[in-house]
Amino acid sequence: MYGRDAEKDALRDALREEFGHPLPRDRAAPGDIALFRGEAYPLHVGILGDYPLGGLSVIHACNAPGVMRVTEHRLAGEWWDRLVEVYRV
């Protein structure tokens, strides 16, 4: 359990305890758990998918102002840059 405000590496520590050592980012594959950083600390988790036009996607809960839904989009650009660690289940 974690809140919207990251407690430094608490989420990362919990994921490592549950899933073990993370994989290198370049070994990410559909079905893996992805940990993303916010402004300073890791605080968001998604599931990696197979993007229909090639590459990976990220499936995650989106809580933008006025929007609460699960979304899927390509894992590229800002999202790739924010990717901290990948865990294999």
C-alpha cells in the first residue's frame, strides 16, 4: 500500500521484496511489471503489454484531473524516460 506522495524508495523496496531483483530495462517484455518515477521518486506501477504497432505498451490507471480510468499507450518518449525498473512475475 502506498499513497500519492512517494515515501522515497518504499514502493521500489516493496516490489523488490515481492518480485526479487529487477531486470535491465532492455529486457522488458509483455507481462512484466514496470515501475515509473514521478517528479523525484518512483511512485507509479503499470503492466507492460504488446503494442499493436510494434514495441511495448504500458497499461496503467490514469488519474488525471477529472479522469479516472485504465489506459494503454506506447511505452516511448516521456514514459520510457520515467521507467525506473522492470520486474518479471
